[in-house]
Amino acid sequence: MTVTADARTDLDRTRFYIDGEWVEPRGTETHRAVEAATGELLGTASLGTDADIDAAVRAARHALDEGPWGRTTPAERAGYMRRFAAALSARAEGTSTLVSRENGMPITLSTAFNGAAPAGLLHMFADIAENLVFEEARPSPQGASIVRREPVGVVGAITPWNYPQVLAMFKIAPALAAGCTIVLKPSPETALDSYIFGDAATEAGLPPGVLNIVLAGREAGQSLVTHPLVDKIAFTGSTAAGRIIGAECGRLIRRCTLELGGKSAAIFCDDGDVDTLLRGLGTASFMNNAQTCTTQSRILVARSRYDEVVDAVAQYCRDQVVGNPLDTSTTIGPMASSTHLDRVLGYIDVGRSSSARLVTGGGRPAGQDRGWFVEPTVFADVDNNDRLAREEVFGPVMAMIPFDGDDDAVRIANDSNYGLGGSVWSVDEDRATDIARRVRTGTIGVNRYDIDLGAPFGGMKDSGIGRELGPEGINNYLEYKSMYVSAKHLS
Ligand code: NAD
């Protein structure tokens, strides 16, 4: 079944959402949003300047310091968040379709991640806000201490294009729950969908300035990072950009969380079940056309099972339905942009010119000249020192590597600058769980890999600093304050 694309012509988003209003941009630069499956124009969006970012930050600062938001109770914030969730849910179908058109995400996945998950996260963090103790009095040697959890302040949220709605909500929901205000700077590659948050925030009656949205490129994004009225940066994107942003935040002693890239490993043990692996590969290695930070693009296989698993993964790739992301039978959509397609094809060339063996794929699919499609590709006998095994491709290009014994598998998995995702496949769940404990990574699955929004998510090593999601996810948006008072506060 093919989901009908929104035929409206008002997909243009030429205004920014600042202080609860749709305001004209200060600059004149625009971005042409192009449909990933066709390369045709989808809509136009204005690109923000430093002045637009400044206006948004000032609105967020004012809403926190002078507006009603800074005085809300957690229960009141939870109420706003649930109304915001309802307004997003009412728009979920249109949102999912729009994101699929923007970045090529298969519609079934988009329905879950862009349609349902943002509202679900708002509900989850609304519950967390209502159950968290924001202030408590404790006995102290001199009397008592009142320990307060206070909002960290104005949050600059910078997001990538691969899961634009849900990754923004990884930040917006805990920030709202904590009592922060927010300036969201989405990625130009997905220029149109984030303003749906503005439509929904208005409908939900969120006070002006609590959430502000300005689409901008890197330079104006940098001005958000360094703006003197911002207290914290929540960034998801590439490790290269994360280094720059982290360095600025270090210089400014600005709180920051960095959710960055990965080069994760799936470990298939000598007793692994191939059918279980093939059932799990969709989320472990190919989710969102493998444009996922946790993509397990290194598939490590016990040598005794190597040829069998290489053949099975190659056949899995040949069986994928590569096509229109709005068709519910599509499993692999196009890459998000022509630039990104070139990057992925460039890595296929890297693989071809290495000692690795191309098993399947290796180019653009026959007959799909429009849009940014690429064949699911498998290279076997990849050396873990090769670029194909060390660098993030961010597309459906798998590097298969044999290993000799569990210790060797752990060694190869850990021989990476990154540490974000991973999985272990064995019929002996205790053995697989033990191997999983030894891999230096922020998340890892046993005989499956699917993200649990209720558990902390983030990376080790070059994959980032800090954790989002789970009850722990609110901690990034809180500061502790200790007030030394008399014992009378204990009653
Ligand atoms: P990117 O780093 O190019 O851009 C991400 C965002 O940062 C965009 O909004 C961009 O405009 C902005 N940006 C870039 N440089 C900036 C700077 N110096 N100052 C301020 N803003 C800046 O990443 P991308 O190509 O959009 O996304 C893909 C990357 O994101 C991959 O590396 C992927 O692994 C990573 N990612 C990580 C996670 C995670 O949770 N760890 C999740 C999704 C994606």
C-alpha cells in the first residue's frame, strides 16, 4: 500500500517560531527542501541568521526568568506536556509522511518514530516530572539542608536529519519536564517537519517563549552554542561537529550533552541462529536505510560459521525492497540527500579499492535513477583496520569480519574509536549476555537490537558524552542547589 503524500502546496515554512508567534526572518537566505525519493522540490524554508537565533534565545530567557514557566509546578508542566502530546498525535500521520518524503525513511518506521514516539516521550517525561522530588529537606550537622532540583535554564537543542522528530523530542520532553525553556535548531536536510512542533505547541497553549524553533545552518547554529544567554547545549549529530561544539562548551563552561556517531559491531557466535539474526538485522543494521547512529555495520562472525552467515546476509540484502518510502512494503528507502548518497557511494569505492571482497550490491539499483537510492551492499573479509571498518558510512554498506573465539570477538568489537550500539547473537543467552557486558558501548542487544525509550541511551568514547532517555534523561536538564537552613524545615 502506498501512503498518499500530502498534495498541499503550503509546505513552505518561511517563518520562525519565536515567542509563540510565527515571525518573519531577519535574513533572506532560503533552503530548498528536496524529496529524497524523487529529487523534486518539496518545499522552501527560511534559514536563520545569528539575529534570528538571538531573538529566539531572548524569548526563551524571558519565558524562563520573567514569564509564568519559571514558576510552574511539575504537575502544571505535565499538564502542558500531555496537551502538547495530544496536539502532536492529531498531526502524526501528516508528520510521518512529511519526514519520509524529506529523508527517505520507510513509512512504517516513520509512523512509529516520527508519528507516535514524540507524543509517547512527552507522556513518559510528564510522568517522570510528577513523580520526581524537586525539593527535599535533609538533616545536616547544623540543622537541615534543602536540596533542590532546579532547571538548568535555557537549552539550545541541535538535531540531525535522520530521526528529526524523535531526536528533537529526546531533548524537548525532558527539558520541559525539568522546567527549562528551549531553542530548537533542526537540520536543513529536514527543513520542514520541525515546525509541526510549533503548530502543536500553540494548540496546546504552551506559554510563549517556552519552545522556539529556528531552522539554520552551521554558522547560525554555532551562534546558538556560544550565545551568552544559553545555559546548556543538547547536541545530536556527527562526531566531527560534536568535537567543535564540545570545545566551545568547554571554553564557556557550558553544560553540554553530545550524542554522536558510531561504528557498532554485531557479534555472531559459533552457536548463533541465522534466522534470529536475519529477523533482527532490520533494526540492528538496516533501520532507516542504515542511516542510524547505532547501525551495526561491522558484522563479526565466528570463523566456523563465516561463509554461511556471509551468504545469508548477502541474500537478506538482495531480498530487501528498495523503493518509494511511502510504500508500506518498502524496507530500504533512498538516502536523505544527493550529498549523502555521494558519501555512501564513496565508501563503496573505498571498499572496492581495499582487499575486501564485494559480495552483493555495490552501486545504485538498476532502473532507480531518480532520487538517492543505493543498493544494500556487503563486503566480506574486511580488515578491522580498513576505513570501511573504522569510519561511519551511515548507509546500507556492511563490513563482515571473521573472528576466532569470544575473546577475539570482544577485542575486535572494542577496537573502534566509537561505542554506541552493538549486539550479540547466540542460542546461549547467558554466554551472549556475558559477551555483551564486555563490549565498551552505551547500548547493546542480545539476539535483538531495538531501542528502549525507558532506558538511558548514549555513547562511550567518540560516540558522545551523557545519556538521554529513561528516568535518567531528565538529569541533563537539572542543576542541584543546596540551601543550608534550620532544623525547623525538617517537619
Ligand atoms: P551533522 O553533525 O552534520 O549535523 C547535525 C546538526 O548539527 C545539524 O542541525 C547541523 O546543522 C548542526 N551543526 C553542524 N555543525 C555545527 C556547529 N559547528 N555548530 C552548531 N551546529 C552545527 O550531522 P548529520 O549529518 O545531520 O547527522 C548524522 C550524524 O548524526 C551521524 O554521525 C550520526 O551517527 C549522528 N547521530 C547520532 C545519534 C546519537 O544519538 N548518538 C543519533 C542520530 C544521529
